[in-house]
Amino acid sequence: MILLELWGGNTVQQNLKCCPHNSHIYSEISGKLNFRGYYRTADQCHTRIKRLKAGYRQCQETICSSGSEQVDLKFYDILKLILEMQPPSSSTVVTDLTN
């Protein structure tokens, strides 16, 4: 959950979109996790996020193909908020928890 809060922050998401080589961003996330007592490397953080995103996309495909709204992914709602984030001018607000 903390990993998603850090990764889903507005600043982090903006940096990820503009930086194709983003290992330094995952290093920062790793450092913040370490500070909170969760010892993960930048590669572990990156891999976990990639797997969560893949699981989210798979759920989206299942929903589209079957029409079912039932989802079997633990953090689906949080991932949906982050991955379908609207531009800052919209009414959707996502809190930046990176500080």
C-alpha cells in the first residue's frame, strides 16, 4: 500500500512520464520505503509496480471481454485511480503522499 502511495503521487507520475530512464525515481521510492522500515531495492519496487500494472491491465481486459464488474486484484481500485488519472484541471483529485 505504501509503495502505491509513493508511486502514485502526482510528482512521481509526472517524472515517470517525462523520464524514459527512470531508475533514479525508483531509487527515491526505495529510499522512502527504507526510511519507513520496508527494505526494498529500486529493482524490487520497479518489478512490483510492473506486475501490479500487468494485473490491472489483465483485469481490464477481462472486464471488457466478459462484461463482468467482479475484479480479483487486491489493489485494483487504487491502481485504477493512479493509472486513469485525469489531468490536473479536472475535478478528480489524487493526493500526493510523497512528502
